[in-house]
Amino acid sequence: MTEQSADVKRYSVVIVGGGAGGTSVAARLRRLDAALDIVVIEPGEYHYYQPGWTLVGGGQFIAERTRRRVRDCIPASIDLIADRVESFDPEHNALLLASGATLHYQFLLVAAGIQLDWDAIEGLSDTLGQNGVTSNYRYDLAPYTWQCIQAFQGGTALFTQPPMPIKCAGAPQKILYLAADHFKKRGITADIRFFTPGGVMFGVPFYSKALDQVMAQYGASALFGHRLVKVDGPAKTAYFEVVADGVTSRVAVPFEMLHVVPPQSAPAFIKRSPLADAAGWVEVDKATLQHKRYANIFGIGDCTSTPNSKTAAAVKNQMPVVVANLLRALKGRGTEAHYDGYASCPLTTSAGRVLLAEFCYDGVVTPSFPVDPRSPRRAYWWLKKSFLPFLYWEVVMKGRRWPLTHKRREYAESLPPIKL
């Protein structure tokens, strides 16, 4: 069907969000039941393969390859409404769109992603894309990151990470490693610093220790307990709030290059809705992904309350669980499916090697391959650059289920060789 204006209509399934979660669920539902009346609500014109933006910023990928039109990604038999959700009325199985139209549903899937709060950092929006200030968290800025890396002739390069949760928690440091590798290969002296409010390089200790070694080999510094609060682009100065021994202070750090990851939160229209938990996320059961208070509502991806790392790999594994449980609730039959919290973070430790971090709820290490995952490998570089984009566009986005290959494995405490 063609793109349409919304009217007052009841759908079998209303899907809020045309990103990885919403589109993959829509496609799988259509594969399994041609009779369902489905609509996707998505205001954006384009769908983005965001995991590719790190490679774009590192000069290893073309930005245009990460973008396709939303309408081209969603099955033609599924309605698409280019509008925004204004509010939810779960007691009456309805939602209100910004256009003023009302949609009624039998089942609702919320797949609205995460909100990037650029303006939470003073001065950042005014200087992004100039003065050496960039971010791989925007399609239009990732190419500028590569320009900044190429133009860097020495001095101080800063890379920041905001408070959790954020999508792709490894991305703030992935670009640091690609930049450091570029500088090293060209003999450029760089003072590379990583600023994070946290106290470790990565939330799963098993992998964090290996990343400490990667930082050390590049001679890069990790500054923990630092939160970026202001950027003065023309003066090339970043300001950080530092908490030490219960005392908060502010420090100014000059730079030649600054890569910023913005603070992130649940979308505003979800925060103020009845679907939200106390923190603003869609309140779902972490195993079934069904809403804890409304049985005909499900959630997927970054907008939910599930305590997993917010990655595309998580969505890949959540999609068949959501579909199975939604159809079970709709038809009254079928086996309940469970999501184990799986997430994957392919950390680009250089242009040619990747450390593939895979884990489930509670930081349980669950690699797909029977080798020590703390070793950066060339095979994983091919996986990151070639196979994963294919998996995303041709399997996940088309509603095809990929076999589960991860499982819990045990490894020695001592680190394997860390080759960059």
C-alpha cells in the first residue's frame, strides 16, 4: 500500500517507530500472517544503518551505504503513516498523532528508539560540524569526523562518553581507536584522552580489562568521573564536570579535535505517557518484552526498560521473541518465547581488527565462536565491515530469523595477546 494520511481506524497491530525494531517486527509479522492489518508510524523519510557510522567516521565506509528510504524498507502491504505520536491512551487502545488523527489498535508495539539530547551540553549544537567538533551519532556529521582525523596534525584529541544508558555503548571508544590507529600509522604525535562519567572502559569487566590494554598500547589516557557539560568551539575548549571525594568541580581542556557522544534518554512522548516506568522507558518484562501493565502492548529496542546493552544485535534477538509472544497473545496459542539479554559490540580496535564483545543479562559472557573473544581479530573486521551490514539489511530488516549461535563459555582470567 502507498503512504497515507491517518484517519480514525482500528488496526490489528500498530507499530510506533520505523527503525530496526519496528521494521523487522512488521516484516516478520507479515511473513507469518498475511491477514494482519498492520501500520507503521514513522515521521522520518530515511532508515539508517547506524552501526556503520563508526566506520564512516574512521574513513572505512561510505555514508550513503547506511541510508535507505523508510518506505522501501517496509513491506508494500503494510501501511506507513509519516507522523509523530502525540500521546497514548492504553485504556481505550488508542493513540493520538501530532496531526490530530486517532488510531485504534488491537495490539501495540512501541519501537521508538532513544532520544539524543544534544542541547543538554551547553554550546554543543552551535559548534557541531565545525571547529574540529564532531560526532558519529549523526549521519551528516560522521563524514566530518573523518575530515577531522585526516586534518589532525598533532596536539590533543578528546573523545567523550555521556552517562548511561546510551545506544551502542562501545561506539564512543571505537572511533578513538580508529583515530589512534590512523595517527600511529602516519607518525602523528597525539595526546588522546577518553572522558567518561563511569569508572571503567566497558560495563562488562571481562572485556574492560582487554580494552585497558588497547588504550595502553595507543598511549591514550582514560579520565573517569568526567562529564562533558560545555563546549566552546571557537576557543577550542571543552569543559567537564568532575566529582571527586564528594566535591564537584569544573575543568577546562583545550583541544584540536573533539568527538562528542550526546547524553541520551527515553523519547519525550514516552516519558510523559502511561506506558513509562519511573525512569521514562516503556515498562516491559525483560524476558517476554510484554508490557507489565497492558497485556496487548509490547516494546522492542532502545526505548524499553530492559537492562541490556542497547545495540542492533539486541534488536536482532528481540524481534522473534516479540513476534512469537504477540501472535501468541493475539491467537491464544503458541509457546512463550524469552529474550536472554543478548547484545553484541564489535569494538574496532584498529582499521583491520575487531574485538567482538558478546554478552547477556548480568554481563554473562556468551561468545558465538569458541575462541577467546578478548583478542582483536582480522576475521571480525570482515564481520563488522561486510557481513553485519548484509545481515542487517537482508535478514533482520526483512523479518528473517537468524539462528542463535551465542552461548556461555568460560575463559582463563589472564588476558590473551592483544594485537592491534
